[in-house]
Amino acid sequence: MSIKKKAIKGVFWSVIQNWGSQTGSLLVFLILARLLQPKDFGLVALSNLFITFINIFITQGFSQALIQRQKLDQEHLDTAFWTQVAIGFLLTTTSFITAGWVANLFQEPQLIPLIKYLSVIFFLNAFSQVQIALIKRKFAFKTLATRALFGIFMGGFVGVVMAIAGFGVWSLVAQELVYQGVGIIVLWRASDWQPRFRVSSPHFEELFHFGVHVLGFQLVNFFNQRTDTLLIGYFLGAKTLGYYAIAQRILQVMTQLLVGTTNQVALSTFSRLQTDLNRLREAFYQVTQLTSLIAFPTFLGMIAMTPELVILLFGKQWLPAIPIMQILALAGLLRSVSFFNESVFMAMDKPSWRFRLGLLNAILNVIACLVAVRWGLMAIAVAYVISDYLVFPISQWAVSQLIQTPILTYLRQLIVPLVCALIMVVVILAVKYLLRDLLNSQASLVSCTVMGAIAYGLTIRWLSPKLWQQSLELAILAISRVKSHNL
């Protein structure tokens, strides 16, 4: 099977995984948001801050190194697996010991048991990373889709039942632990690879040489992505963080839905095309335009309709999250297209470039959020978005130098989707204004969504018939694949 056919098949199952799991996750999240209090989400957000940071050290970038390598030996796999298991056990033990210190830092004693139980994730994750890398190398994204969907279902079921029974914040902890445990079972049942008990120093050095830059990027990216959460939790408290966590969660879900579908396949595809710049460049343009075609109207439409969405989905107790969600949606616009820059750096064996850009973004983000924290929650959100926009031109220049993509040619891929999305927003706001006294918020949401979608489609067909035709062909291809798999 050719790389193109593997990529198309991978995209299909990546769509199933991302849209299925994120939709299921969002449904569970919406139910729990109505059953739990903002402080419950704030406490889990603080716990996850610590857990996410420590979890970076599990993979050491080995998973990406295994995907990127053209030639892969059994010794690479064995070395990566046992290294991760040993580190996972060490980090779980360390987390138990330091839970009290973290709780004292945020002056939240309730964090101690939460962190101790969630730290089991470190050990669990160590058993899944090599399997995931092998699956992605083979473009076997059907297994990842099964893992995600089954894990979401089982974890969500346990979480909702516990929330109804009155377990509060512990329902969120149980949901995550069940998800991780189920995922490991699915991966190992689907894999034909079994580790042998041996570790090779030369193979470790090969993986580490690549992975150390990935590890460095993940560390700086943590501070880039989590500085806002850290400062809000430290200065403004768990309840305020709960409102921010809701808005940030929606941003993450939407980004994963719109970008994760193709980004998982992008690294594998770009890596196979690393010696053919023309084909790699063409693939990069196509995936960027396709993503912007979907992401731009989604995030801009979300900004226009956030009040109605929050009231409908979460309830009036979450009204303070509305302006935060609108601000963070601006970051979603940028991330939807810049995610693929990282895949290019990794595929072209330039993880150090990714690390340096991540470090720059993290430094700007820390400075911006530290300055903004005195003005409250909205100021931090604005600072967080601005730092991303400052780094984007530099990141795009680096990609341009690496695979010889003129910046103007790249930006030309985004013009039509952006213009059409802005026209769509004007239509939505006009309909919203005209119907403000006639319809309730739910009916207004439906009406604006329908009219906005019609306006967006017609505008694309008018401005770019070629892009409209490509979109139709892609939709037909996706539908035909769904039908063939159902049969």
C-alpha cells in the first residue's frame, strides 16, 4: 500500500478516534459540569498541573523517536520500553512523597490525596508508549480509535455514576484512572510485539539523541501551555481556576477535534516523505488548507455564539467563563494551522528547532502572564493569546527555511477560509440581532448556526470554486469509506 493510501486510511481512523473520543469526552464533561462545582474542576486542574509536568519525563521523546526513525531494531523497542517502565515507577514513588509539598504551595490540603491517586498514571503510561509508537508507524490508527472510544466510555460511565452518587471531585479522578487502565488493555491485546528483558546502551544513545530535544520542547511547552493555569491557581484560587479550566477544556476539545484528526497522521506521513521535499511541501499545503477550512469558521462562530453555548451546555453557574472562552478561541484559530509546523520539524529531524521555538514561546508566555495577573482572569487569557501570536511568524519562517515554502504561498492557503469565516460571523451577528426579541437562546443558537453554515458554504463556492470542489470530493470520499467499513 502506498504512503498516500496509508495516510488516507490513517486519517479515516484518526477521524473516528478523535471525533468519537472527543465527542464522548465532551458529553461526559458536560454532564459532570452540571453535577459538580467550579472548585471541583479547579482542584483537578491543579492536580493535573503537577501530574502533566511529571508525566513529561515518562517518554523522554522516545515515542516520537521510534516513529521518526527509518530503520528500527528490536533493541530500540526493548530499550525504550524498560527505560520508561523504570522511570514510571520512580516518578509514581516520587509523586507520593511530594504530594504534601505541592498542596502547601497552593494552600489546598485537598490536593494531597488527589495527587497520590493520580500519580498511578505515571506507571500506567509507561506500558503504552512503545505500543502507540509501533501502531502509528504502521498507520494502524483503528487500534488507537478503539482504545480511545472504549476508554472514554468506561471512564465516563464510572465518573458520571460516582458524581451522581455524591463522590464529588473523586468522580473526575476515577474517570481518568479507568480511562488509562482500559487503554493499556486494548493496546496490548491488539499488539503482536512483546518486550524482551534487555537494554542496549548504543540504542539508548540513538533514541536519547533525538528524544532529548523532544523532552526539552515538552518541558518548555508545559510552561507555555500551563503558565496561565499555574498563576491563576496560585494567585486567584481553585474556584476561579475552575471557570478558566472549563474555557480551556473547550479550547482543547475543539483543537483536538479539528487538528488532532490529521496531526496524528501528519508526523508519520511527513516522516516517510522527508527525502522528497516536493511531495512533503504539497502535503503540508493541503493539510494546512483543509484544517483552516474547518477550524476558522468553527472558532470564529464559537466566539459569536459563546453566551448561548455556555447557557445551553453548562448552565448559568458557568457564566463567568464566557469572556474567557471567547478570548481563548482566538488561540484556537492560530493553533489549528501552526500545529503542523511541529510535525515538519520532527519529520525533518530538527527537534532542536521545535525546542527553541517552544522555549521562546514559553518565556514570552511566562512574562506576559506574570505582568497580567494583577488585572485578573481576563487579562491572563489575553496575555496567553498574545504570546502565541508573537511566536507564530518566527515559527512559520523556520518552516519556510526548512522545506522551502515561501511564506506568501503558505499564507495564500489561508485567505479564502479566513475571509469566508469572517463573512459567516457577520451573518451570524446579523441574524442574532434581528431575532433577539423573537427567539430564546436555544432557538437563536440553532438559527444562527444554520444561517452561518449556509453563508460560509455559499461564500466558499463563490470565491473559490476549486476549493469547494475539493471539499466535496473529500466529503464524498469520507462517506464512501464509512459505508464500506459498515458493510
